[in-house]
Amino acid sequence: MTFILAILAIYIVYNAFTVNVFVGIGAILILLVYAYFKWFSNFCISRAKKVYGKDPEKALSWFGRAEKHRMNIGQMETYAFYLMREGKVEKAEEIYGKLLKAGLKPELRLKIRSEYAVFLSKTGRIDEAIAELEDITVHYTNTVTYGSLGYLYLLKDSVRKAVNYNKEAYDYNSDDPVILDNMTQLYIKLGDYNQAKKYADEMLDKKPYFAEAYYDSAYVYLMLGDTERARELIEDAKCCRLTFMSTVKEEDIEKLEKAIDKNDKQFAHKLGKFSGEEEYSEEDFENLPEIEEEKEEDEYYDEDDPFI
């Protein structure tokens, strides 16, 4: 399409010059102005993504320039995600508000609502986030919604929902590191560290890029008495970049590291154990998936995952 537009532009300029030189120059100026407003935002977005890893603030300034030149829906969605990742919550909410007021196709609206639900959870509105995701997932599910809602059920200490939904998530995509991390945390909260280790090892085979994976795995190895492996994993956690989206903080990693040094098996995981306040029966646990055989190693990387 770009090639066709370029040919058309050349044709227009050529014909304009056949009239006279001033008409030709005018045609060039009009095309330059059109190109500036049409493609400048694309240029800004590409620059933002390129510099983000080294300089997030500079990346956001590029996004800001793009915003002044009319972003499309996809670009606004990307901007909102990066704002959320860097903790610019007021601006992120402003962008999400504009997106949700726009005339979107039904599936795209559900997708953006699911991303906004993640934003709600990251800004402390857990119950709102759960209600939003529960409503969305009646009509729309993907790996991100499964990962997000599965974690929130763990966070809210809802045993039955955490067990059933994370099992469903695992059945949906057993290769996703976030879902595997949720399963690891589920068994940590249940106190079954041998089963938690199986999920943790599956997750580590994917070479996850988020600190939570290494924190949770290190915790499991500590509980199983392998402090050497736990120490290796906590060092990996320290190498991961923490953002506003991260559910594990620097102080969490530091506390676990000290517990590993002391071989302290009484150390509490950041999510704790299930409180026991919710009634449940053994039937709730009958069909929990158990890993018995190792799967083939699979490379996985997704820098834009909104759950991180």
C-alpha cells in the first residue's frame, strides 16, 4: 500500500510540474504536510519502542509527540500500556478512558477492557478488576485474561476460585510462563512444594523474563532445602527489570535473599498461605493437573505482556 501511495504521489507531482513550476512546488509542499501528519506518529512510536529498554522516560516523550499528531487506536493502546508499565497512572487512565469511549469493534473493546482491568488491579482496585475480568471472560478469553484473573484469585485468597480457574487456565495454555507461575504460587499457598517445584521447573525451561518467576522458584527451592539452587534463582530475580507492573518488589527479593542465606524455612511467601476462612472440600482439588513428565524446552519471550 505504501508503495502504491508513493507512485501516486510521484504521478501527482509530475503532472503538477507539467502545468507550471509553482503548481509543482505547491504539490510537493502539500504532500510533505500530508506525510508529516500521516506518518510522523508512526515514526515516533517506532523510536519510542527502540529506546524504551535503555531510557523509558525518553520513550514516553516520543509517545507524547506521537499523541500530538493523532494516534490511531493501536498506537493509543500501546501508549497506555507503556504508561502503565512506568507507573504514569493518571495519564494511562486518561488514554484508557479515550479508548473506551471510542467506537471500537466488540472484540477489540473487550481486549482493551481486559487491559484496563489489569490497570485497575495495579492501582489497588482489586475487586473492580476481578468484576471487570469476570464480566469480560463470559465473552472473551485469551492467555492474558487467564493469567490476570488467575493471579487475582490467588491474591484475594479465594481458594475454590483460585484452584478451579488456574486449572482451567493451565488446560487452556500450559506453555505460558505467567500461567505456570500462577500454578507454582497456587501450590505454594497450598503448601505442596514438591508439586510447586514441578511447575516452577516447567516455567524456568521457558526462560521467563520477569522477576516473579525467579522469586517464586527460589522460594520453592528454599522450602525444599536446596539453598544453592535457591541462591542462583534469587540472583536471576535481581537481574530482571522491575516496573510498576511487577507484583514482586525489590524489598521482597532482598528479604527472600536473606532468608536463603539463613536457610530460614519459616520465611513467608509474599502471597502467604490460604487463610482457611473460605469453606471448600477435597472435591475442589480432585482434578488439579499434576506434571509427571518433562515437556520439551520451548523458548518464550513477550516483552509486551501486560501482566508483567
